[in-house]
Amino acid sequence: MDGSNGAVSGGELFTASVEHSIYGIVIFTVGLGTYFYHGAEQARLAQHLADAE
């Protein structure tokens, strides 16, 4: 973070993006992606069912 105005520098943003993508690749590669993907699907389904009532 830049100390003067709280803005994130381009280097930090790039580093965070690369780190996030690597973690995502690893999670899906080792087989844990099912929990993340289907968890989001179930949350969307629950919201859809709640809206239908």
C-alpha cells in the first residue's frame, strides 16, 4: 500500500492476482475444488429457493 493515499500499487495488485490464481489452481488440482464450486452452487440454489417462497 502506498503510504500517502492508501492506494494499492500496480506491483502489489499483480502479486496478489498471481498468488490468488496459484492458490486456485492448487485447490482444484488436489481435488478440493468440488467443495468450493458446489458450495457456491448450493448457496445460489438456496437463495433461489428463498426468493421463490
